[in-house]
Amino acid sequence: MMKDIPIYDTFTKIEPIKKGMSGDKKHYIETIDGKHLLLRIADSSEYSLKKTEYEVMKEMYACNVPMPFPVDFGICDNGKSVYTLLSWVEGVEVESILSMLSPKEQYHMGLESGEILSKIHTVQVRDVIPDWSERYYSVINPRIEAFHSEGVRFPGDTIILDYLERNRELLNNRPQCRHHGDYHMGNMIQTASGHLSIIDWHTVDFDNYGDPWYEFNRIGTKCAEFASGQINGYFNNKVPDKFWRLLMYYLSASAITSIVWAKYFAPDELSAILKMNTDILNWFDDMKNPVPTWYLKDYY
């Protein structure tokens, strides 16, 4: 499968990686000259998508976003597959160590993650694209309709649905930029230097571009210090009022439209997603207060 990769002859170690939900086949690579690499292999039908991902990674790296270095990209396996080679990031996942850190350390790590996300969002989309609200609702409207017809109902579901319907204008004329696409602590590595590096740059939602604030829909709310730090780091401690209303919108829309997905594709996760919806109602006082109860405004 990989023997026609140009530098294949330099590989001295090839170790499959089973972790992760991506459809790519991933391998840890060591080379004869001591380099450590990540090799991702996908079907050739994904060539255009993977090429775009690679070009975006090069653009992000050029903007000094801390992340793997894009090494090479191309076709392999006699044209049947497409490969991406990246530098390997040594370190530990933030998700696995956060609970072992002090609240102050958690907050400062969140600050750093917010500052990095702000840098990612400086990369603009060059193409002419439809308004964000048009793009967003083309995806979300069918999911909301699916909840009405097939969703598992819960106390307060109409409160969330009413908020989503009454505040659709919040998404009009929003700026759009490049996204990481899956920005959460599981895709952040603390390196030996103690700083963060952002991994797993593969396309997820909306082709990885859109409203920059949409990218907070995966914020790690289980750790208030980290989540608060991420927001404050992103905005340099000057959080605009509209952000809170959009955060409430994106979190609640994501939670309620995940119910039907879980019902059919991940039933073991259904109870957790229903709890997330209940948590959202509690955080935002039944959608009356856009600043969530877990936010630590004056922590720093």
C-alpha cells in the first residue's frame, strides 16, 4: 500500500495507530535519518478533500500555528490511495492530563488554547462563499425537523427549540474564516516544552470554514477553568456580548440535533446527549441568561 511513497525506503519502523474516529489508516513512522512522522492513508476518491486539507495545514503552519509540520502529500498504492505525511508531535493529550493539573494550570492551558484558536481564525477563505446563515441552516434545518419527527423528547426541549427559532437572525452576515474543524482538548498535545500543539487537521463540519465563533461548539465544559481560559484567551479578556448569545445558540443546536443521530447510530451515547441538553438548560437558566454558569469571569 505504501511502497510507492517517495521516501518509503527511508522508513525503519512502521507502526499502525488504532486510536481515533477518522476513516484514515494511520501509522507512526521512524526513518533512517531519525525523523518521527505520522502517515495518514485514505482512499483515492478523497484526493481533492485531502489535498485541500494539506494546503490548509501548510497555510496554518506558515502562520506560526503550533502544529505538525506538513512533510509530503501524494498518491500511493498504484493510484488507489492518497497519503499525507506530517511530523510526529511528541507529548501527551491534554484530555488525559487535565484532571491532574491544578485549577490555575488548567486555566492557563485554556488561555493558551484560546490564543491559538484566535491565530487559526486569522486565516481567511479566499473563495466567494454564501452567507454563513445559508450554509448553517442548510445543514441544521433538516436535523431540527428530524428531531420534531423522530427525536427523544425531554423536559425543556421546547424551550431550546423556541430559542433557536426566535434567534435565527444572530447568524446573518457573520464573518467567515478557516476552522480547525474539531477543536477540543483531545486534539491538543502538551509537548515537552509545556506548550500546546494542535493535531488532527481533517475536515469535519462545513468544510472547515465558517463563523469563527461556531468553533467553540466543542469547548470542554467539564473543566470550567480550561473552558473559561479558552474564551478569555481568545478574546484577550474582552468577551463581546454577542459571543455569549451565539455560544448558547451553537451549543444548544448541536446538543438537540445530536439526539436523533445518537438514537440510530450511537445508542450507548444517547443518555449522555440527553443529559447535555438538560445541562444546557441549567447553564443558561432555561435560555434566559446567555453567560453560562460555569464561566469564571474574574478567575485570572
